[in-house]
Amino acid sequence: MIGNTILRKCIVIGIILLFVVTIFSPIINAHHSTIIPIISEKDNTKVISCLSNPCFKRGPGTIITDMSIILSASLTMCDYDNDNDTDFIVGNVNNVYLLEKINQTFYESHFIYRLPNNPDGYADDLYRGGLTSADYNNDGKEDFITGGVQGVVRLFINNCTNQSISFNMKEIKDFPQTAWGLTSADFNNVGCMDFAASWAYLNFTHSTISIFYNNGNAEFNQEDIFIHYERYIKDLNSGDYDNDGDIDILFSHDIVKVHRGIPLNVIGVVSMLSNDGNNNFGNETIVTKRGSGFLFGGPIILGYLMPLRNLIGVDRICQKVTSSDFDNDGDLELLIGDNSGKVEFYDNDGTGKFSTGGVIYDFGSCSWGLASADFDADGDIDVIIAASQRPDFIGHIYLKYNQIIQ
């Protein structure tokens, strides 16, 4: 009797899966083309549009280091030796590395620091986010800051010389947890680089975004600027997105509707906080919602059928953002990665309103690491991406060149 019940349930699940694959076959077939699904936020209907962006060619790009990553890694640019090339920092699980540019297609890794466990013995990690960089003490050298799941924010002051690589670490803040979002900018326009961090309390009630204003010598004063009550904030990015002369903040989070303990409806959201010119940040404005919102779940299905999850769109969550003027039109565009492994281009109309320009590549899983710079010194902004592949979730760091300037 029990065996018959289990068999009937398996048959029902099989029929549901066959139905879903059939319904979403246009999306599956368009996986490597310029035809991508777009969700209309007005009527929640699915529209298929032919979209392309002028910046990035198809393909994953070039693997630029022999370092393997697990799931993903956080990334931030850091020209540690002031030689005007594109060195960068990597947070790989709980280890921090400097990736030094050796030539155009290879970077050598140097171990910098290992994040310790917290006092209760829980491990920290950086693959879900928590890196930013700038010259915080105004000595002409780029420093960097780490966060992580345990919430500790650490500043690494650059003391590198021509003979050695050395950073002095000091702890800035011990938040209760999830300092996943970090971004740097001169928010108050006084000539010193500040940074913003997102964090949450252990018994989650809300997430907070705080700006740490720099007094000029890498000493900071904290000001909480925004509280988000829905879910954890996954990432921060900053820039003048609406071209009004001040620094705005982007943040990402997920919308999750739970039914009997099961997260059935999961949508990834990127939102903007506009600066009024006096560092007062207004209400949340949604930049994009991604994911089908399809009620398709259960711990077995969501836990083990990841390829199908990715294809139907339920993994467009845990979004990570990098921004730059990728198309050389004078405003800031976005590249957004997520759980699915896709990296999607968003074009700015010049006023902070964004529209998708298509998926530049689907890496397979966890495209959480993104950083942008002009890696080939040709005048346009390229991107590096940390992502992994199924089924083992071992990945690499890829460099995709921008083709705006040939």
C-alpha cells in the first residue's frame, strides 16, 4: 500500500516535470541565443524579446588564474603596486588572496589572510560577498575591506613595497552577522573614501545599510541610512546612477513567499536608494525583478533538480552587481550575476532607469563574483566573473573583454 502511494506520487511529480519542461521549452531552446525571457512587472506575464548588448561577445571568456574556487568568490579591483594595471583581491571561501597581473591572460595568486572562526566556532566565508577597495588613508595606495557571513568588517592597509606584499589588518566593526554588501565611494564629497556595509542581527528582524564616513586617516564614523525588513541584503554597489551629481546606492535582496515552511515563490530584486544631494537616501526604488515567480517547489525538487530550476528561472536570486560605463555613453550600466550562473546586462537610460540587454553568458551556477575595470587598456570597461559549474560546483575566474572599442 505504501509502495503504491509512493509510486503514484513519483508519477505525479514526473508528469509535473514533463509539463514544466514542455511549457518552458522556448526558454530552454533560447539558452544560447539572444532571445531571453523577460518578466513584465505590470502584468506578470512572460514576453519573449530579441535583445542583445553591444559590449560583450558570447562565450565564457578566458580563465585568467589557475586558482580553483568553490561555489563562487567575491572580487574587488586593487592596484596594490600603483603600476596602473588590473590586480584584484579574491575572497575564496574564508581565504583572501591578491591576484597579481603577470601578463594579459594570467594572474598569480598571493595568500593574504585567513578569516578566523567566530568565538562560537562557526566558520566565516567570503564566497557570498564582502569585499571592497579604495585608498582609505590617502597615502596613494589602494587598500581593501572584507566582510563575510559572520559580520566582521576588517580593513587591510596597503604596506606593499617593490620587494614585498604586505597589508596591515585592523577590525573596524563586528556586526552580528551577514556583512555581505560592501561598496566604497566619497559619499559626502570631502575628498576621502568612505564605505557602506549591509548587515543584520542574529535573530533576523531586518537588514541595515550603514555608511562609514572617513575622517581622512582611515578612521570612520558609522551612520545607519536604511532599514530593510523583508530579507537579508545580499550586495551593495554605488555610483551616480541618475546623473544628478551625487552617489546613489544599489542593493540586492530576495522576495520569498513561504508556504508551510517551503519557499515556493522566490524572486531576486535589485533596488536603488537615490541620494538627494545631502546624503539623505530616499525610499527604495526597484530597478529590476528577476525570476519567474513560478510556484514550483518542495525540498526534494528544489534541492536536487538544479538544472531545471535554472532553466525555468527560480534561481535568479542572491544577486551580485557591478556597475560601470560599459557602453561608453556617459552613464552607468549594470552587470548582475546570481544563483543560476547567468550574468545579465542592464542598460541605463541616463536617469537611473534600467532595461535588460540580455544574458552575456550562463556559467552554470553561482555567478556571485563580479568586478569591472579596463583589463586590456583599450579604453572600455571589461569584467571578471567568479562562477562554478554543475555538478561539482568547482569554478574559476573568467575575464570577458568589452568589444565597444575594437
